[in-house]
Amino acid sequence: MKKINLIVILALFLFLAGGLAEGFEGYEWMPEGGCQILTSLNRSDLLTLATTNKTEEEWEKFFADTELTEEQVKTLAAYLALQMPVPKNKLPPNVKELTCDVLPYDGQMVVLKVCQNCHGLGQVVLQEKDLTAWYIQIGARSHNEIELDEKDSQLIVTYLSINMPVSEEAIPEALLESFMSY
Ligand code: HEC
């Protein structure tokens, strides 16, 4: 009996630990948001970057010669320009602790949180719109109920205009079918 309890507790622990580490589980097919891109670079100067004030264009130049794709550079630059600088005393000093749990949230995170409340992501990820068209969409009458401040709106429209539509090949088949069925 005792042994079984232990196993259950251990399984639960592993499940929770896994769940925290894999916050984006199930969304791997979606283009990464700025924070995921930033932390995936494994840079030792993360703390400096997070406390630096630069414009979008300046950030784009800064990351131009990295292994990132053009879309990733743009996504990252838009994120950093909107969310940085963070005051140094609000961040852990150890670079290993600078994860997306402590860094400011990015456009993908707002989309995942806000844009699946009334309909599925299928309404969102297959659309091709520019910045203005996304602004119009989220400002539409049907979207009046959503309360977004200016920064969250900008995070959403920059992320979406750079990264949408997601190519159908990138989306798991069963998910794509569910997107198409309504
Ligand atoms: C309060 C409910 C609600 C939320 C939250 C919501 N939507 Fe919608 N959305 C709707 C409704 C209702 C429609 C269908 C009517 C329409 O097209 O405006 C829709 C349709 C859409 C469409 C399809 C329009 C078309 O031409 O087919 C897009 C794109 C869209 N939403 C984007 C978003 C995004 C991005 C977010 C997150 C910021 C979001 N929605 C969150 C209610 C919502």
C-alpha cells in the first residue's frame, strides 16, 4: 500500500515538473514567441540584453548576424522593443534563472492566453494579414469584449503579422483537420 502511494506521488511529481518545464507542450508547431527565441540563443549576456533600451530597428540590427531566420529576428526585435528594459533588481542575477517564467511575456503567450477563449486557434493561425489588418481584426465589434492594453495589442499584432499564416504542413494533421471542420 505504502509503495503504491509513493509511486503515485512520484508520478504526480514527475508530471508536474514536466508540465512546468514544457509550458508550450502541444504548441511546438507554432512559431516561437520572442521570449522563447531569446532564451534559445543561450547567450551569456541575457541580463544585459534584458536591461537595455533599444528600438525595434536597433534590435533587428543587433541580431542580424545570428543563426536566426529573418522572421525570428523580427519577432525577437518587436518583443524586446516592447518589453525591455526590465529594471535590473526585478531579475535574478544568475543567467541560468533567466527563463520565460521570469522574463516579460511575449506575443505568442498573449495569443495563447487570449485568442482561444471564444474560438480555436484555427481562426487565427491560417490567416495572412499585415499589421494594420490584425489591428482591425482584434478591434472588430466581435472582439470588443477583450480588454487589451496598448502593449498587449502590439505584442499580439507584431507576433501575428510576422508569423502567420502557419504553413499547413507544420500543423499536426489531426489538429489541422479540427481547424478545417468549422
Ligand atoms: C470575445 C470572444 C472572442 C475572443 C476572445 C477572440 N475572438 Fe476572434 N472571433 C470572435 C468571433 C465572434 C468571430 C467571428 C466573427 C468575426 O469574424 O469577427 C471571430 C473571428 C476571428 C477571426 C476570423 C475572421 C475571419 O475573417 O474569418 C480572426 C482572425 C480572429 N477572430 C482573431 C482573433 C484573435 C487574434 C484573438 C486574440 C486577440 C481573438 N480572435 C479572440 C470572437 C472572439
